[in-house]
Amino acid sequence: MKSFARLAYPYMFWISIFIVLPMLMIVFYAFSTQGNDVLTLQFTLDNFKRFFSDPIFPMVLYRSLKIAFMTTIICLAIGYPCAYLIAQMKEKDQTMMILLITLPMWINMLVRTYAWRGILMSTDLSSEIKVLIGMVYNFLPFMIIQIYTSLAKMDKSLLFAAHDLGANKIKTFLRITLPLSIPGVIAGITLVFLPAVSSFFIPILLGGGEYVLIGNLIENYFVASGDWNFGSAISLIMAVLIMASMFLTKKLDYGNKEG
Amino acid sequence: MYKFIKVSLCVLLLASTTACSKGEKNDFDPMETFGCDVLNVYNTGEYIGENTLSLFEETYNVKVNYSLFASNEMMYTKLMDNSQYDVLVPSDYMIERLISEEFLQPIDKDVITNMGAITPSIMNKDYDPGNVYSVPYFYGNVGIIYNTNNIDAADVEELGFNVFLEEKYKGQAYMYDSERDSFMVAFKALGYSMNTEDEAEIQAAYEWLLQVDENIEPAYVTDEVIDSIINEERDLAVVYSGDAAYMTSENENLAYYLPEGGTNLWFDAMVIPANAGCPSLANEFINFMLSYDVALDNSAYVGYTSSVEEVAQFLMSSEGDYFENNAYDARVDYEFDEVFVHNEVLKQKLADLWIKVKSK
């Protein structure tokens, strides 16, 4: 076994170069002033003060969390019944259905969102609804597949046992199917919420540039204004929030297992 | 989409021409003449003729690594990271900043013999007095493009940039999604200088932009504006003159107008970074770009006004691609037009205000 552990080294190397190091640089930028070089290093909290001193930035953050939350709820509401129905089908049909759901993902997300732009451009929907439609469309497959996977690997004999013991369909679902599918639901929520909260091209393409989310703020400060320090501070604030919400959902997961 | 196809075709074409030319190399030895045979060029997207680079490669037996930046600020950050390039094409305000921070080296006027062909009125500007560091590439203004079927020409001509306050054009306009360009429009609409530092004027400009947002609900876009206006999705926008030249040549319903109250006059120029790996070849490249045929091909393709006087004149003549195209004919010595100078403090303030306008 020990010799296999070595196989992880390239991955460790990969992680440290492409994930850990950039993260450290973001932290470094977030706490320093602009135009800094190594010789005249200056640390500061100004970037964070700037974020919280103007109501517009926390408002954008709130808006991002809100739309990500709504996206997740809608994906869950559509995704769960969908996954449940697929899991009830014959094995052959299941494979077909999952293939159909993943099929659009063979096409680049950006291209598909452009297609939605064409559809939604001439409608009178508000930018928020347009962005919401785009997000639900893009992230729904992640939810369905996660829930489906946990439903599909469920031991069917449990359902027969419940039936034998006199539980009706609703009770069986609430006491057996639902609890066993929770890990899939949690994974689905994570996979939908994370990209939704940080998405920046969906609001640009579908919101007509007038619907600014936190991802757009970050992009704007990095690319358009060249203010990497403030951009990093926003990224860091978002990263902390995301980590907190991940921690909470994990807690929910464990709590469920204990109960 | 059209742009994407254009770019991919361009890449294919470049690939095929280099592949074909491999068999018939000429005898020119770049190592002997320049001491290097690779040139790293860093430019904005859609900003060079489709055959220009391959022609340079064939003529001099060198390889050109061509990279693209999305904004001057992106390019600046890349330079700060010690990335090595031989030729850059930044805008006036960025050149000024690069010079003051000693990122550039003087150009070699003994090599760049075509310098004399440049339009005299665009030489020796404040961003680089005496053109010690920079050689003009393209230049132009920022103006209003509108669809004559749906927008009253009289409104545009009477109101200038204030046409963006007209409620009857609600849902029909685009604004440029950049704090520089939007605040420039606001300052000029209000009759201020775009280089103002006056708090009250900045506040007024901010309120002007908020008013625009409320009155006509513009979509804030960048390069999408080109295709969207050509396809008549919306009818009114603020655009760069070179893009306008291309747009008006694609759709005859479009017209371009430069406000009498003045607008932005800008220059993009070729410069050589101080840490360039191959400065001699870089100077040769700049000279090559100024030669008549190359500059003609380049300007005709991208639609921006060539810095080479004869080329610009030919393209505006009855034989040229931009005959009677007022967008191509950039306005240079107009008293209310200004160059938008770099101001670090102001920049941050405008960036924050711009986010506020968009987030409303």
C-alpha cells in the first residue's frame, strides 16, 4: 500500500503549484497596497475597509448569495423529482436518461449561454430572472446526477422490507429513500451553489452588464481597473463565505448521519 | 460569433501560410543581423492585418510570438511580472505611465526610417514629447453610432452625448462598460474637461450616468456592441472610431457622429520595453509596420485610422475602403477634444463610482 502512496506525489505537486500558491498570492495581494514590490512591502487592511465602508459592495455580495440560493432551491425542486423518476426506471432507460441529461454538457457552457442570450434578449423579463434562468439551466445537471447517483446505489430490498412491515409509499419515502439520498442532495447543493455564487459570465451575457454579481466585481477590478489588491480582497471575502457555507452544509450532513 | 469565425479563419490562414512557406525559406540570417530570431509582440485583440505577421516572418526568417491583452491595465500587470516582450501597443495614457515608471527604452530612429511618413499632427504629443519612446500605430476618437431608421439624426446632432438622456430611446442604447469611457462621455456631456479633479464635477458626472441608467436603461457592453449594432439589436451606442468605421461599412443604416462639445482623442503606439530580449529586431518590426503596403493592409483590415499619412489618405480616397466614411477620418486638432491622461487617484474613484452605476 505504501508504495502506492507515492503515486500521489505528482498530484501533491500539482495542488501546491496551481492551487495553494495562487491562494497564498491572493491573500498576499489582499493585505498589501498597490504597486508594492518586495523591497518596500506594506501591509494594510484598507482593501477590506473599502469593501465594507461602501454599502454597494456588501449589497452586491448579498445579491450574489441571494441568486445562488434561489438557483440552488430551484435546481433542487426540479432536480430531485427528476432524479427520483429516473432511478425508478428500468436500468437500460436510466443510462439513456442520464446520457440525455449530460448530453448538453458536451457543448461548451459559454456557447450554450450565448444561445440563451439569443432566446432571452428580445423578452421583457428582468435581468435577474434572465440570469436565474441561465444559472438553473447551466447547473441543473450537477444536481440531478448527484441525487440520481445516491438514489441508484440504494439497496432496493430496504423498500420491500418497509412495505412488508406495513409502511405506505409516503412513509417509505420519508423514512428510507429521503434519508439515504441526503448525501447526494448535499453534494448537489454544493456543486450548484459554488459555481452559481461565483459565476461571472452568465450575468454578463444574460444580464446585459447591468446585473453585477460578486464574480463581476472581481473580474472588473482585476481586468478593467487593474486593481489586483482590491480584487483579491473581494475574492478572499468570498472564499471565506464559501468555506463557511461548506462547513455548514457538512455539519448538516454529519448531523443527519448521527440522527 | 462572426468575430470568432474571423479569428479562427485568421489563425488557420496564419498556420497554413507558415506551413507552406517552410519549403522555400530565403537565405536571410536574422541571427547575424539582429542577434536573435524570435520576436514577442503584445497587442490588443483584432488589431492587426491578417497577413501582417506571416509576411514579417517570411521576410526576415524569424518567428513572431503574438499575444493579446484585454486591456491596457492587463498589459501593465503582465509587465510588472517581468514578462518579456519586444513590442507592445498600449494607449497614450498607459505609455505616459510606462515612461514615467521607466519600463520603456528609447526607439532607434536610425532604424525606423519610415517615421517621416507619419501624419505630422499626431506626432510629438504630451504623452511622449518628441516621440522618444513611441511610434504611433492607430489613432482616433470616441463617438456616437446610431441607426438612422430608429434614431432621429437631429437629436444626435443637437444633443451630442446628452442624447443618452432621451427617455424615448429607452431600451435602445448601449454604453461602454469601462469607467474610463463612460466617465469621459459624462464629463464631455456636461461640458467639463475629462481630466478634471474637481469633486463637484465628478459627482455631477456620476449623477449624469445614474440619470442615463434610469432614463434609457442601457446595456453595458464591450466588444459585443460591434455585432449587436450591425445586427440592429439596439440602435445607439458609444464606440471607438475604428470600430465605427467597420460598422458603418457593414450596415448602411448606421451613421457616426462626433459631438461638438468634444470627445476623447486617443493614440495607440508601438513601444519597446526596457527588458526586451531583441530590441534590434523590435525596431525593425516597427519600421516594417510603417511601410506603405503593410500599413495599408493593416488599416484596411481593422478599420482604424493609420498613422501613416499616405495610407490614411488613400483609404479615404474614392479608391479606398473607407471612402466617405467619417468615422475613419479621425478628428485631431479640435479645441474641445482631449487626451484622457492617466491619474491613479482619479482612476480608483471612477472605478468605484462606475461599479455603483452598474449595480443600481
